Amino acid sequence: MVGKSLFIAEKPSVAREFANALKISASSRDGYLESEKAIVTWCVGHLVTMSYPEAYDEKYKRWSFDTIPFMPEVFRYEVIESSRKQFTIVSSLMKRADVTTIYVCTDSGREGEYIYRLVEQMSGVTGKERKRVWIDSQTEEEILRGIREARDLSAYDHLSDAAYLRAKEDYLMGINFSRALTLKYGRAVKDYLKRDRAVISVGRVMTCVLGIVVNREREIRSFVKTPFYRVLGNFGLKGRSFSAEWKAVEGSRFYMSPKLYKENGFKERGDAEGLIAFLKDAQEARVESIEGKKENKNPPLLYNLAELQNDCSKFFKISPDQTLGIVQELYEKKMVTYPRTDARVLSTAVAKEIHKNIGGLKNYGPVSSFAGEILEKGSYKGIAKTRYVNDKQITDHYAIIPTGQGLNNLRGLSALSAKVYELITRRFLSIFYPAAVYRKFALCVSVKGEKFFANFKVMLEEGYLKVAYIFRKEEKGDQDGNAKAAEKKSKPENPGEAGDRADGESEPEIKCDAELTGLLTALKKGDSVVLEACEIKEGETSPPKRYTSGSIILTMENAGQFIEDEELRAQIKGSGIGTSATRAEILKKLVNIEYLALNKKTQALTPTLMGEMIYDVVRGSIKALLDPSLTASWEKGLTLVADGEITSKEYMDKLTGFVGRRTEYVKRLNNQRQLFGMFDAAAVNYKKK
């Protein structure tokens, strides 16, 4: 009897791509495809899940302090009832006597590994050769390469260990902490909100994200606006005019004065008026210094999922969950590479074949001319020596890029999906273009010992911008150098954050035309300019911006920003809150359980009153769950398990110790009365919103 190979994909659509790539002229059966040499079947996402506590003992069905912490020594699993039919099909195929080799073709990542391992575990299959297919796209070429280079499944045992631990971690924290907090505080929350019931849902990642959003909202509420008054001088230069900003630098009569808000503004309008009166009869204004230099702006790194979700939130006002759905669709249509990636670079191997991706895009109208130009000039040939290729920065998958294939599917895409695809292709092609080149001038003008500063900017070479930013017209902007345009651009968008205009970090850049550029080029120290007038620009600081669905994803990816301890920050570098595969789903859950509210028009996130109350409950009981450094360190631990640097037992011992101690601590707490005070404060502030 000739042995057959069984290919197990994660979805029916992926299974069909494998069948097509293998040129299997297969008869379609119920739940699988079969030919003389091969069988292709599929899961439908997860077929197996962890059993609820009552599966261990009926007593666990009732929520009680007596039955927590619940930490089984051996975890139980069960087939998902709605998927039982497909599980039975897959399981029976795995056990067939004529199947000698199983090719695992689930998604190439931790969760895909977990999906297959659970099926294998529940099937009890033994004695089969098992190979792992690891691919970055669903093109025929990549599928065949993945099959050809498939490694023994045991090479991925550490990844499997990490997948099992991630599930156990979420299970133990979710069950024990949710039950403990609901038993302790659920009635208080229910009574306060006048609801029929209130289950307090907490989790390793989602509670931390809730904390980040609530903290930002409370920062906004407590922010006190501070008015300030800037002085702008309008100067004439050979028939042209420009605006410059006064600063109280060393030598100024206001240097280090308590009258200043920052060095570029006064606390009181009267002091700004006094400065203008002092400068009014100035006989001359001279150039104190002028510096001109060229500046290059390089193309950004390629998209990973978090960056793509952030940009889609910004440009198209869609949620991370919607973005992931779209890019998953593009992946399954063979148009882009694997979406659930944290990498923003390419591998050396991919760089060697990248001309194929570019060549395919010659048939894609919006960027066909750029793809042709890249191939004609051969600018792709040196890409391996640039920052866009780095094997060390890739774990499971390289960045999201177009495959150059599947363009026949364009007609079937929605308008939104087509825009996302174009965004990905433009980011990809931009790395083969040179930097955008600007000329910048930094000018300082002295009037009666007081200094005015202006920065000018002109684009000399468009470089990659001509391909990259169709959705960011402001990047190119107009080349208008008049004073009015400069003043408009100097208005702060968000003065409360570091580096913005209200805090006086830098002067606005005046975009100048060729004539003004020529005048500035000829200008030198000691030259005279004319002070035509001074004016006061009133402003006020503004609070930090609310998180959007996109910016919170980036924040989750870069959890280290919250950690003050430098050593700890370095230790968890590369590990954020959640993973690229789970962040969108976590955010979606927080919205669905009404802890967060998402404005679909702006994608801004705000906590609900319920969300703020849950935050206060957690802060008063298991505060560590709100700490991004703790959450990120758990994720780092899973990475160490996947890399084989620590054992599953080491990780599990720390996990059960943490869950056990915290659960027991909650059981002993008696702080419900104090929480009512917090609820009152949250409710009052929430109504003011």
C-alpha cells in the first residue's frame, strides 16, 4: 500500500490554495479533498478548547470563594460542539492507515501551532511522520517552497509550549480573578449601576489596556489649561516678508524671568504688550545668524500589523479589527504576505527574489509606473545592504508586503480593501526610492538685543514621497512661503504633549518658494532686515490626546514606554502587551463588554462609567494587572519559552504562584466601602465629560 500525505490547513480557503499548488485533481468529499497521492483537509479555526471548571467537578459551576484559586494539575480539553463534525473528519483522516505523513499547514505562528496541536492531542494519533509547513504568503511558489522545506514538527515544540502556556495563563487569570472580583465587588457594581447583574471580567492583557485608556482619560480631566502670549515679528526682506518668533534667550531683558510661561511666551498679556512697545521704535533689525543645510528624509520601514492598523485608523477611520479582517482577506487572495507579523523588515532570502514582487506590480494601475521605474533603474538590487533587510529583527515572519500576485482578485475587493492594498503597495515600493531632500534655513534676527527665530524649509527632491503618500497630501504640502501661511501652520495641534508648539519646543517651519530660497541663500550675518510690525498670538495648553483605536495598538506594541526602570525596559524590549495576532480582538472585546466606547467616526477611545468602575476595583485589589511592565514581562516570558531559553515548568511555577497569591489576597480584602467613594468620583467626572 502506497502511503498518502495529509495536509491540514486552518481554513477551507487555504486548503483550496494548497490543493491548487499541489496540482491535486481531487474529488471533493465532505470536509476534505482527496487524490491518489494526497488528502487536503482543514480546521475551521479552533476545533478544540479548554474545558470549563465544572468539567473537572460539578462543584466548580457555582462561583464561590471556597473553590478558588482553581489551578488544575492536568488541564482538560474538549471539542467545540459547533465544530465537532469537522473535528471528527480531520481526526479520522489523521488515523487512516494509508496516511503516513501529516503536513501541518495551519497559520505560521503561535496560535496556528496551537490549533493543530490541540487537534492532534484530542485525536490521540501516533506513529505518523509530521512535518511543519511555514510560509509567508499563499502564492503557489511559496506554498511549494514551504512543503519542500518543511521541518519535522518537533522543531516547533518550544513554540507549542508557549502557545499552551499562553492559553493556560489567560484561562487561570480570567477564571480566578474574574470570579474573585465578582464575588467580592460584583454586588456593589451591580447596585451602583442599577443593573440586574454585573460580572467583573478581567484578563492579563485587556485589563492592562483598560488601565492605559482610563489613565489617559483622567489625565485629560485633571488637566488645567494655561494661557500664554507669544510675540511674533513680521520682517521685510527685499519685497518679501516672513514671520519670526521671539524667544527670551540669554541676553534678553526677560531671560529667566518669572513672567515667562516658557522662553517663547508670557503668562500675562500686558508683559507681551510691554515688549512690543519696547521694540516699536527700533531703528534696525540685523541678522544675528543664518544656517543653511540639506536634510534627507528616508522612506519609513515597511508595515507590520500594528503600524498598518494605526495608519488605517488615521486615514480610513476603521478599527484594528476591521484592518486585520481586510489584510487577512488580501492574504487569502494571495495579494499580500502573512499579516500577523511584528517585523518591519525583509529577510535576506526574500530580498534576493524581491524583483518578482515588484514585477507583478507593473500590472497594478495605481503604482505600475513606479514598479516599472524601479525595475528599469535596478534600484532593488542593493536593498539587502539597507536597513530594510535584517534577519535579526525577524522572528516568525517578515513585514507585510504585496506578493505581486492575485491581481485578478482586485475586482472583487471592496473600495476600502482596495485602499488598504494600495497603502501597502506604496509603502513597499517607497523603500526602493531615494530619500526626500530638503533645504532648511535657521534664521535669528536681533532687534534691540531681543532675538527672533524662524525656520524655513523647501523641498529640493521629492524622492520616495512621490510614491508613498497618496493618503497624506500634507507631507508634500504647498511651497508657500508667505507669512500668513506660516502663521497658520504654527498653530499647535496638541500643545499639551512634549515637543509641540504650546510648550515652545521649536519654531514652525515656513515652507518657502524658489524666490525666498534665493534671498535666504544670499543672506549673511550682519545683513539688515526690516521689522514691519509685531503682534501677539494668544494660545493655551491643551490636554493629552485621547487614544484612538490605531494609537492604542501601537501603544500596546511599545509597552516599554511606560517603564521607568531602564534595565527592565531593556529586558522586555521587543515584547509588548499582547501580540500582533491578538491586540485587535482584545480591543474589540473591551468595546463589546462596554468597558470602552469607540467613536466610529473619529476612532477615539474613551472609558465607559462601567469601565472606570472596573478600573477602580482592580486598582484596589489586583493593581499589578494594570501595570504594563508586568503584562509585557509575561509576554517576554512566553517568547523565552518559544526560544527554548526557559522551561515550561519555570514559567508555570511563576504563573500559578502569582495567581494563587493574588486570589487569596482578594479573598481577605474588606475595602468595598472605600470603593463606593471611588465610584462616586468616577460617576461625577463621567457626567462632566
